[in-house]
Amino acid sequence: MSETGLPQSVLTEIGSPIRESRLTGVDELARLAWGADLALAAAARHALQQMMEDDSRSVSAAAAAALERTAVRLDPERIDFGPVAAETQRLVADVRVDGPPLAVAGATVNVSGPGLRAMLSGRTLRIMWLPRSDWLDGSVTVRGPAGWADVRVTGQVAAANAPFAPVAPAADYGTSRGAEPAGLRTYDGGMVANGYGTPRVTVLPAPPASGRRQIGTTVLVAILTTLVVLGGAGVAMALLNDGRSGPAPVAALPTQPQPGPGAALGSAQPATPDPRITRVPLAQRVKSVAKPKVIGTVRVGAEPEGVAVAPDGRTVFVANQNSRILSLVDVATRKVTPIALRNTPRFVAVSRDGNTVFVSMYEDDKHTGSGVAVVDTRSRKVLRYLDTGHMPYTLAVAPDNKLWVPIHSDGRLEIFSSGTLRMVGELPVKPNPHAVGFSSDQMRAFTANHESNAVTVIDMRTNKVLQSIPVSRAPHSIAVSPDGRMTLVAGYEADAANLIDTVTLKRTGPFKVGRDPQSVAFSADSRYGYTVNEGDGTISVLNGKTGAVTATVKVGRSPRTIGVSPDGRLAYVSNGGDNTISIVRVGE
């Protein structure tokens, strides 16, 4: 290899006085630019840029074409969120990142447009719009060693009298339209695409004019002041400023289903849906209800405790303490498949891709058998067991796919990396951590510390404790709303719940609920919170903003935990005294 990093044979070809040899060298550089060796690929693209200055027009044209073939590309090049109801909290769409491995290695993301957010994970660029102004006409740019490409993003907030089915109202956080909620700011950390949830929009085909694409240098450049580069190759997150990138487009309210990729706008016959995009018409999205209803029960193992729902909503995972079994419940058929575990299972969490289930375990002496079972959901087999501290409690998967395990008896959190599941951090907290929840927007983690009557707030960028917030006695469980703005805490010995604003860290409450609230959760649209009251066999339903109780729902004996399906239609409650789970309709 030469000092440039390129093979000497290639340098000889591109330096040859013979035009045909230089053309052969261009082809070889293009091949190297597509390779998995990133340093070699970057050197090849740099050489191609120099070859564009070749005296031969055919060589310079071939080099330009090779650069174009090896540049980052985005598919589609335009996203139109269309008209949305004024109360819409967020909309999400996925874009595929094409090109050689160099296209995503070390790439950064720039965002321009009010209410836009975007992040890159592997080959997926996830774009989210938080409607903060009447119009959106912005862009998201992916920039890196393989050049740059952008996506134009448009949308419109429909007038109040527009023919739109209502969606869940967003909470009023004291901000005017056109401004970001107070406290939201640029941050870094290991975000992944699933942190924003399932895409719920139709991606439209590109406009007649092709998207802008520039052949850039190999130097990583950050243009916008809101750019942040996240840790890990190919992962980037950017938060916007509130400036507008262009004039507002004129958008008509839809009168029929939106066309899919490949169909002309206005076409009466939509194309076959692209399997990469989950299309959920805005008018059909689920709205949580103030008074949920139990619609069925399923018998599982002995004394079910922890419950979690798969990201696709098709499977419910239940940890059964007295039978040492993890039950996999098929939601459609209600068929139960058992997986035997080596120790007593307690609580359950699911990876963001749905491929792995994590089950915390310990025996009744709170010492023996402490660890986490790692279960593959496809093979339905235990892959391995992780050693942890004593009495791992309600574990959770963070936005960056790391596994956080509250170690109850040792007064700390253990953090395991995604993929390798190697322990990468330990964080002491007040005694004794029962559960952890995450606000992706604020990059904050919250732990309920049972014996300390407090919630610990952690900066996820540094894993440093920011604050300790007093709450009602014996905080047993904690949950952060899907919109990232409120935290709900169950005070087990106080028969009460508290709410904490994740931005201001202001606590409200206590709010009186049922006896011995052991577990909490939020509805998918963040409108309501739920406490599972073990002492009286009920669920209390609270307004997710005010804490007012809107309903009390009777479930089974000794209910323990609750899991809400991602689509917001159903919730599942484990009944430790009945060996069942209750199926509760929480949205419609």
C-alpha cells in the first residue's frame, strides 16, 4: 500500500499517460469506494475527486460518474406529512439510506425546519415532526465521507374546522405555536431509530425536480448550529432551530388515501404499499379512553409478575414466578407458549427490535440466582444468562438499546451494552432502585428508589445524577410518557401517585389511587396514566397531565404489572393471585 492508502497498482493506472489506463484506474477506484474497508474507500473517493480535473474529458466524466455512483442517496427524496390535526403530538417517517458502507460510516445529520427532528441508525433515517407552526417546509441532510443528500419535508396543520378525525390532544406545556417547549435543546447520546416509535405516515414519491446531492470531500462537516454527532459509527442525531427553510407550500386536505411510492400524486389508484413503511391513516389512529374495559383473560403460569408487549404488538411476554416460566402469549390466538428458565423470573423488558427478551431473576432470599435471562424471540430459546448484582428488579431498555438493570439490594444501576451485553457502567443511586424510565427528548433517566421515597434524575449523556426528587412513600414503579414529557410514579405504601415534568422536574401530587399501587404505565398517546393496585385488584386511570382519576377498573386478584401495546388499543395486566393476565381495551 502507498502512503495514500491506495494499492500501488491503482496509483500506477491513474497516473498513467495513457487515457485507457486512467479509465481502468477510475473503475478500480469506484470498486474500492464501494468496499467495506472504510479508510480505503475514503481514499478512493478522494482520488476520484482529483481525477475530475483530468485533462481528458472522458476520464474526468468517468470520475464524476463514479463519484455519483458511490455517493450517499436517500429514498425517497421527499416526505409530505400532509394536513394534520392541530392537536397532533408527533408524526414519524422512515427513509432508506443507500450507497456504499462509507455512506453511513461517520455520517452526520443536519435538520432545518420548525418542529423537525431526525436521527440516523444504520441504513434508516428516521424523521419526526412535532407540529409547532402552521406550516412545515424543511429539510434533513445526511452528510459524510460519501458526500451528502437531503430530503425535503413538508406538512400543514389543518384548520380547526377541517374534515379531520380527532387525534389525541397534546399537552399544553406553556409554549406558543412556533416555539420549542422550554428546556428542549440539542443533546448527544446513543439514540436509535426505534426511540421515536412506529412510522405512521405515507411517504410520497419525489417531486419532478430531483433532490439536491453534492459530491463532497471526505471531511465531516457540521453546518447547522443544532447538529450533534452521536457516539457509534453511523449514528447521528440533530435537533432543529425554529427557522424556516423556505416558503410555505400549499397543501390540500386529503379526500382519499394517499398514494404510495411510485404512484403519481392525485392518482386514483394507489400503488402497492412499500413494505418498509407502516401506513396508519391519521383519521384511524387510536385514541386512548378515559374509562377502559376488561375484554378477556388468558391463563398463563403460576403467579405472573412482569409483563411486556412486543414492539409489533403481536406477543405478550409474562414472567411467572412460581413456575419459573416465561409465557409467550400470541395476541391473535391467545395461545400460550412456555419457556423454562433456570431461576425465578420477576420482570420483563423487550429490545427495541423485538428480537430479544430480558427477564430479571432472583430467588426469595433476594440473593441466590440473581441475574438476567436473555431470550431469543424467534427461536424461543434462552441465549445466555447475565450475572448481575443481588435482586435485579424492573429492568428496561434505553433509547440507545442499552439494558439498564436496577439492582435493588445493592443500591445501584447496572448498564449493559446492546449487542454484546457487556456491562459498560454502574451508577450508585439512593436505596433501593425498583424501576427506571427514560425521556429521549431530555436524555434523562428516572429511577424510583423504594426505601428512599425519592426519584433520582440522571443525565444519560454523562450518567451523572442531576437531582433527587421527593415523592410519595415507597415509590415502587415509574414510567415516562411516550411523548417524553411526564413521569408517573407509584407510591406503594401511600396509595398514591405523583407526576414529574421531565423538563422542569417539578412534581405534582400526590393523587389518591387504589391500595398498594405496584406498577404504572402510560397510554400510547400519553393522555392517561395507569396504576396497578395490588391491594384491591384494580387499575386507576389518571389524566396524564393533571393527575385526576378518571376511572377505576376491576381486574384479577393481586394484580402486579401492566404493559400497553404500541398501537394503544390494549393493555395487559398480570394477576398474581389468579394465574392470568387481564386484557383491557384502553384505546379505540
